[in-house]
Amino acid sequence: MAAQSEKTLFRPAAWIALACLVVPMFASYYFDDMFSSISYLFEDPSLTQLGWDAAGYGLYASGYSVLCVFGGLVIGGILLDKWGVRVSGSIFVGMMAAGAGIVLWALLSGVSWSLQAAYVGVMLFGLGSEIAGTAVTRSIAKWFRGGPMALAMGLQLAIARLGTAFALVLSPRLVAQQVGHVYVLSETARPAVVGMGLMALGLILWALFVALDARADRMSEAGLSGTSARTETTPAIDNSRGRARSDVEESPSSTASDDETFRFKDVLGVLGNKNFWLLGLLCVLFYSSIIAFKKFAGAILIPRFDIPASTAGWMVSMLPFSTVIFAPLFGMLVDKAGKGTRWMIVGSILALAAHLLLAFAPAGVPFWGYLAMVFLGFGYSLVPAALWPSVPKIVPDKVLGTTYALIYWVQNLGLLSFKWLAGIILGASAGAAASSASYSGPVRVELMFVGLCVAALVVALVFRRTSARHPELQLDKPNR
């Protein structure tokens, strides 16, 4: 009876913690995608007072991943495991907000080196966002160990992606499309002003989470949580590190006999784990086919389907809106039914079908664009719902933060490359004649995304085979 009572007390605290965690991620997703549906502004430098072109915008977009790729994510992940999410997470949430502030200043200043300043800002913003996202995922794994982890991660992902939807829909209204109009600095910066307001709210709620997490650690240390409640719902907290130790039965890859003290050589163990590389490759290939696409959605969808910017914004917003519904549902599906590797395969197939439609469907028919977004939205919900809860099954808890950070590092390496490449392709094709539509920039970019989806599908099939050969990892078993 006592255990049941404590279980009841724990559940509201876990959901309150989750509510605090999702707002900084909502702000991050919004700020990252605030130019996606109005990327046509940068096709011609004469359209804005900023004077950025498509290649410059591609450079700006790729800046998000620079510090992440060149060691920042690895260092940040290690700090998460060494210092815990409260200290290191606060550092990087602050960095995220500071980087966004620099970008806003660059957009408003109009200095000749505004692109370079924004590039520095987005580098700081990107590293801060990625480590903050790692801290959030690490915190959810801690609070929901032995509970509905996939559902919690799905909800966090869904609400965060609402930030993307908000950006895609709001930005074309903040910066209205006008033929022959030159957009002044204050007009171009309007989406960033809204983003900074969201960042401020995210900082406040992150501070509330830190207080809640510290209180939970003190309660655990004082012995207010019974053994039964810890086994079924609440992780036992190692207050000196901020790590979670589960008393429930774990997979052989994460047994209680492991030394709980993080050591730097454990990073080599993660890098030598074949399953880590399979998940990392799937992550980089799949996410690059969607995130890099979103960065240039307006420049791709508007000429392909002959639609205005506002329609393109609504069209691509189907991606994040669909995850609001389906990411939690698919999370519950993975929690209760398992079969995670199969859902990764299905999601990869749907993404491939979507980009094939975007590349080869008849031009000027918006129906095909909407259908492609439906497929891409389902895939965008399925793969993450199965991928992220699989990570705690392949590594010990003590390196979980490092592992998530390393996966994000691999992901950002691809994003850096493919965003930059997409900008170059579109910039080189900006002056192409309409008669050469089959070789235009949008189609060429989509062919790149098709190749990424094919590679992602191959990796998902290999990971499915690994799961069948190693049932002790319980990759396809329900999470509860």
C-alpha cells in the first residue's frame, strides 16, 4: 500500500518535470526553423537589406552543426555524465539563448559582416541546443526509467516539433511575401524577435526543472522513496553525479555489476559498440533527409508545385503537426508492443516514398506535395519513437549522456554537410531556365535526399538483423 502511494506521488512530479523540459526545446526548434518557410528571401541578395544569397543562407544554416562536429558535442556529453544535467545543462541552455541573441543582433544591425556574426551566433546556439537536447533526453531517461519512457520521449519530441510548426506557419505572416519588395532589417528579423521571447520563457522553466530535480535528489538521499517505488517507477538517484541507477532488471549491456563511476575510457567503449554506430548512421541519414529539407522547404516546394509562400508554410508544417499526434501514439506502441527495429524500417520506407514524390511527381500539382508531407510526417514520427528509447538498451547508464551526445555528433556531421550542399545546389541553379526543370535545383536536392533515404533503409535493415541475432539486448521487446 505504501509503495502504491509513493508511486502515485511520483507520477505527477515526472510529468511536471517533463512539462518544464519541453519549453526550452520548443523555443530551440522554433528558432532553428524560423527561416525555413521564407528561405526564398535569400535566393537573390537584392531582396533583403541584409544582402544574403542562397549560398550564404546555406552557410548560416550549416553553422548550427560546426561546434557540435568539432568536439563540442563529445565534450558536452562527457560533462553531462560527470557533472549531471543540472550544472552542465544550465550552461548549455544559457549558451543556446546567448547564441540566439547574437543572431538577432546580426539581423538587426545590418553591418557588412552580419553573415559572419550570425554564423558565430548560430554555432553557439547549435551547440547549446544539442547539449540541451541531450540533457533533456537524459533527464527523461532518468525520470521515466521503468515507466512509459517512449511515451515521454514521444511527447517531448511532439511538443518540441510544435516549435517548428509554429515557425513554419508564423514566419510567412511576420514577413509577408511581396513581389518586388526589398525587406528591411526589422522585417527580416521579426521571426528572431519572437524566438528570443520564447527563449526567455524556456530559461525560466529550465530553472524550475533544476529546482525540481534537485528536490528529487534530496528526497532520494533522505530515503523518502521506498524500494518498491524505486523498482517500479522512480530511479535511484546518485546525487554526486546526477545519474540514474535502475533497480529493475536490465539488459546484459547495462548490468548492475558495471562500475558506476564514469571514466574517460568508457567513451572508447561506446565508440567500439557496433550498435552505437548503426543507430548513429540511421540517425544522421534519416534526420538529414528531413531537417536539411525543412531548411530549404520554401525554395523547394514553391517552384515544384507553383504555390505561394504561405501555402508552402502550411504544407511543410504538416511534418511537425503530425508528430504532435503520432509521436506519442507511436511511443505508446513501442512501450507496449515493442518491435522497434521494424518501425525504423517502416519509417525509412515512408521517408523514401515522400522524397520520390517530391522529386518525380508532376510539377504544379500541390496534391503530390501534401501527400509527400503525409508520408514524411508518419516517418518522422515512427523512426524517432523507436530509435531514441533503444539507446539505453545498448549502453550502461553511466555513459548514457555521452552516448546520446555522440549520436548527435554523428547526426550534426551529416547535417553540416547536407545543409551546406543543399544551399550550393540551389544557389547554382537559381538562374536556370524554366525549360530545364527536370535538372533544376529543387529536383537535384531531392535526388540527394532520396539517396539518403535509401541508405537509411539499408542501415535499418541491418539493425533489424542485429536485433534478431542478439535477443539479449531486447531491442524489440516492450519497454514496460
